[in-house]
Amino acid sequence: MVKPYLVVVTGRPGAGKTTLAGELSRTACLPVLSRDQLKEGYVRTYGASSSELPGDVNGIVTDLFFETIGRLITGGVSIIAEAAFQHPVWSSRLSPFLDKARVRVVICSPGGDGVLALKRFLERGLADRRRVYFHGDNGVAMARDGLNVPVSPYEELHIAAPTFHIDTSDGFKPGIGQLTEALFPGFKI
């Protein structure tokens, strides 16, 4: 049996992973499964902000995210999974797919220190009031209150899969075409 592709697109918040995942989806004709979008759908169902919902909303959505990845991979569907995967939290959840899929990791970064990613994250959150409602982003809430928001630590995902680093400081380097060729050797339109 031919194994489906599981392209993991990750990076710290504001790194450009959602934009890259969308571009890659259009170029490679693959569906995107976004953890943030699943959380938004979950919060929408209950009609209360993320912080008002009982229980571990993030844990519930994360479980649904990985169950969905598993169902799709088992069903033979190649996908792009997009989230802010950090190694200590997510590697054990992704490792079981290494035997079931052709896993590829794409790490987005607009620079090593995280300052540009934080700036983008805060600008996006301040421009869209729904961000705090759906995600409970404390950094955005702090910025709205005029408080200084420090760069959060971020440990890149490192699992036994081909890994590609994309500079997102000004567009994508390498570009989407080059990335698609590297991810899917012999890719045909």
C-alpha cells in the first residue's frame, strides 16, 4: 500500500504557517487541517469565549485534531496539518504517524529571535477582536491593555522526518514551487 503524505507545517505564532499552508495546499492540491480552525469551530458551537468554556478546551481540540489526522491517514488521504507544534508537547503525538505516512516537517520562521513573529501575532490579534474570544490569547489581551509582551520560548519540532526550514521574513524562501518539489519529488500537476 502507498503511504499518504502528512506535511506538518509549524512555527511559532506569527511565523506565517497558516499562510504557507494555504499556498502549499493550492499548489500541491492537498487539504489543510488547522488546529486553530478546529478550535474556532468548537468555540463557535458553544457560543461562549474560549476562556468561558468549562474543561480543557485546548486538550479536547488537540485530541480531535490528532484523531482526525489519524482517520485521514488511515483512509489514505494525504494532508497538510498546521499548528504551532512545539517539540516537548507534540512530538509524542506525531511520532506514531512516522510508520503510517510519509511525514514531512516544514518549519516557518521569520527570524531566529522571534521578535518579528511576535509583532505579526500581536498585530493580527489587535486587528481582529475575535482572536481573544476564540483562542484566549493572553499576549493579545496584554497588548490591548498597553502591557509589554515578551517573546515566548519556542522549541522547534524535531522528529525523524525530512525537515524543511522556510524563511518567512519577506515572502517564502525557498518559494512554494521549490518547497513543493522538495516535499514531493517527481510531483506532477
